[in-house]
Amino acid sequence: MSSYKQKYWLQRKNAEKRGIEWGFTFESWMSWWGDDIVNRGVRSGQLVMARNGDIGPYHPDNVRKATTVENHNECHKGRVNKKGKQIKTPYGIFRNIRQAGIAINKSNMHYYIKTRPTEYYYL
């Protein structure tokens, strides 16, 4: 299997794990990247496939090429600092996000709040 085919499948599987719909075939993914495929990656200055507004599917009509920094900033844009706010989880209500993460052994509670909003949310 070619290196690019492995990268395609890895990105597709990661999207599926995150519950994000995938709308590319290998051929359409390669065509979308074009000559920029050599600059694709997660290191600083490299390009990633960024979803518009960080929502919706990975689909040719909903993605653009962005640097890792641009994508990170878009992902966190408008995030309200909720320090000190109680958080509801399937395991109970906790004083704040830090306490919830410690109690239920989840290192990235922000990810759970974003991807499972009916199970993990601020009160």
C-alpha cells in the first residue's frame, strides 16, 4: 500500500472515531490535495484539511487547506473559558472540568464536551 493511501485511510478512520462524516474517496482526496500533498502534516507550518467553522463533514464542499496554527485557532475561536463552572457527566456532577477529568480519568474533557454534548456539558 502506498504511503499516501495509508495516510488517507488513517485520516478517514480518525474522522470516523471522532464521529465526523467522511465524503472523500482516495482518488478525490488525492485530487483535492493536489501538489500540496507534500506539505500535508500536523507539524507547525504544515497543511491540514480544515472543516469550515470546525463543523460538518470532511467533504470537498466543506473543507479548505489551512496551516496547523490556523486550524487550531479556528477550533478554539469563541471558546468560553468556563473555569469554575460545574460540569455534568454520565458519572455525576463535578465542581469544575479539572475535577471531572481527575475523577473519571479523562485527560481531555474539552473533547468530550465538544463531541458528546448530551452526555458531557456545563451547568
